Amino acid sequence: MRMSAALAATSWLVCWLGAWSGSSAPAKVWRYLALGDSYTIGEGIDPSGRWPVQLAALLRRQGLAAGEPEIVARTGWTTAELSEGIDAAAPHGPFALVSLLIGVNDQYRGGRPEDYRPAFAALLRRAIAFAGGEAGRVIVMSIPDWSVTSYAIASGRDLPRVAREIRQFNQVNREEAGRAGARYVDVTAASEKALGDSAQLAPDGLHPSAAMYAEWARLALPAATAALAERR
């Protein structure tokens, strides 16, 4: 009987100290969904170097409680394959932040901008739905210019044509992002720093290194900060 009384007293003291110290429930962590292809999954590099992972870390340094990104992406995916991948992964929203970077494989496989447009627009609508219907919480990233990579240079491809087609595809995704009210981040110019600089590329000579992805994350930070700041 005396032991029960002692335990009760101890429990009361612990509760009282917790209340006195001003302890409260943990801060809410904002969920982040990253949709894409090899550029989002970080082909050829350590997972910590992926740009969505680096972006989430930058957001936390800004005082925004961004969680680790939930990534739905795979190397080689086109718009159609990303849509199928989303179906298979069935991410459960809403997310406070959603990013979308897709289209390079549509271009690589000879697709046309006019066919890319409806496919991209459909994915953007899905991204907005995952963001709870709030387009301002969606970030569209431009397609990088892979024509400057050492892989492309050694491939024998028509590099001016590749660069021109990338611009055409980016015109489409920029227009669709603007039409939908999503935020747009241009990383294409930054991707061109890979020309003659192996430090900007993964060992395969095609995909970005963690260093280049760090630049992409910095470029995306203002848009992501604005999106999450509206959720406070």
C-alpha cells in the first residue's frame, strides 16, 4: 500500500515538473513529395546528395520543419512512366510541398513538345492534388541541359539540336506551371556549368553530382520557403 502511494506521488511530481517546464507537443513537420526521374532520385550519387534531400535540409536551417522527402522517381522515367509510378506508389496527401521535374526522357527518346504538353499538364494536376489543391505549394523544376555533359559530347548526338529541344520542352513546362499557378524554378542555366567541369557530374558523366544538386537546392529554396511559409 505504501509502495502504491509512493508511485502515485512520483507520477504527480513528474507531471507537475513537465507542466512547470513549459513542455509542449513537438512542432508539426511539413511533408514533402518529390516527383521525377533520374534527376530527382539522384542517379549515381549518395542519397544524401539528392537535390530534394538537400532542399529539405536547407529549409530546416531556415527554421521550417520540413521532413525528409518522399520520392517517387526512377532513372529513365518519361511522363507516362512517372504517372504509372505514382499509381503504384500511391502517395497519400496532402503534402505541404510537392516538386515536379520530368521530361528529359521524353526528349531523349524522340518525343515532341506538343505530345509532352498534355502529359506534363496531367502530372501537374496530380501534383497540385497532392498539395491539397493549392498550386502555390507545387514547385516545377526546369529540365537541365544534358547536351553539355561529357556523356553527350562523346555520344555523337546532334548537341545543338538536343539543347534546342530542351529549351522547347522547358517552354512547355514553364507555360503550364504559370497557367496552373505553380512556382517555377529554372535550373537549366546552372546545369550548363557541367561543360568541361567533371566536378559537376556524377561518375557516369551524364547525371549531376551532389555539388550541382546543391546549387539546384539553393535555387529552389526561395520558392520552397514561400510555399511553406504560407502554411505556418
